[in-house]
Amino acid sequence: MGETLKEGIRVLRENLVLGVPGLIAYAISVAISALVIVSSAFLSFGVMMFLIPVLGCLPFLAVGVTMGMANEALDTGRTSLQSGRQVASAYLWRLIIVSLVFSVVVGYGAAVVMLFIVSGGAPHGGEPPWSILGLFLSPAFVALFFLMYSFPAVVARELGAFQAVWTSIKLVFRHFLKSLSIFSVLGITYIIMMIFSIIPIIGLAVGIAMNSLFVGFSSIVIMKTFMTLQTKVPLNPIKEAD
């Protein structure tokens, strides 16, 4: 695992462009959120129901594009936004479907644990450490864990969206400890990086930059892990789109 993390840092340092898709997705999400807030009194229920899934889907779609760029960076040493555009074009509907799966499952899981904590279901009304423990054991984090190889399965093995999700689940089960160690290290890394977002005045800008770089770093690490593990498990890629 140590070598994988070191390679992740090296590849990201040489390809900072890997942080751009996440940054673009964040900017679009902020713009749509502002539109929803400002126009909520004038938008119909149907439009609101359309915009909300889009907001949840965009960050995951950016991760999918970044995974494709990470795959190229690991293979050739370099990647570019042009490569990201090609990935988005070639696998658009598969990436959208997988992103929607992430958005729905993770969003629902997060809502469940938040309701549990707010309602006082945890000891002491959900106060730490119970709220923190509940967060990491929440359906949202469990879903992220078992779906972590879905995007690599799409962009690296050209699997269909739903087979990619199923492949990720199977791969996590077959290599549970390896996957859990990678997932845990990435989770702790993210928390440490986000601490910088509380810095007064510049915290927001630093947090956005850190989040974008984390998307690039985690994409490299997960893609590298996937490519290592999938050589041990034949995956019969599907060529046709969903």
C-alpha cells in the first residue's frame, strides 16, 4: 500500500491537471445551488426534482472523468484535459448512470445517519464520539466503500454501468482487507486536508483547492489498486454501451 500511495503523490505532482475536473464540477454545483436558492419560489416542483439529482451527480461524474485521466497518467506518465474530454465523450452515459447510483445511494445513506443523530438515536443525543462513529459506519460510507471500483471498471475495463457496480462490490468482497486499508487511508487523508478549510479568511479557497487535489490523488490510488487487484480476477469487459 505504501508504494501505491507514493506513486499517487508522484503522479499527482506531475499531473496537477487531475484536480481540474473536480474544480469545474464544484463551480457548476455552486452556480446551480445559487440558482435553486434564488429561484426556489418560482421553480416548479418538477424542475426542483430535476436539479437536486444533478447537484448530487456532478461531483461523482467529475470523479469518473478524473479516473479516466488517472488511468492514462499511470499508463503513460502524462494526462490532459483533452483526455478527460475524451473519457467523458466515450463513456458519458455509463458515467452518468454510475454517478446517479452513487448520488442516490450515498445521499440516502447520509440522510439516514443524519436523521438518526439529530433525532437522538445515538447515546447522549449523538454527541461525539458516537456521532463520528455513526458517520463512518453510515450507509453512505459503506456504499462509497463497496462502490469504490465502479468508475475504474468503466474507464479501464469498459464495463457497462451496472456490471461495473457489481464488479466493484465483488472485488471489494474478494480483497476486503486491502480495499478497507486503502479506503481508510484515503478517508483519513481527506479529513486532514479539510482541516485547512477552517483557516480564517482563506479557508474556503484552501478547502476548494485541497478537495480538488484530493479527487486527483484518490483517483490515482483507487485506479492503481483496481488495476493491481483485477489482474487476479478475470472481469470479461463489456464493449457495448448501456
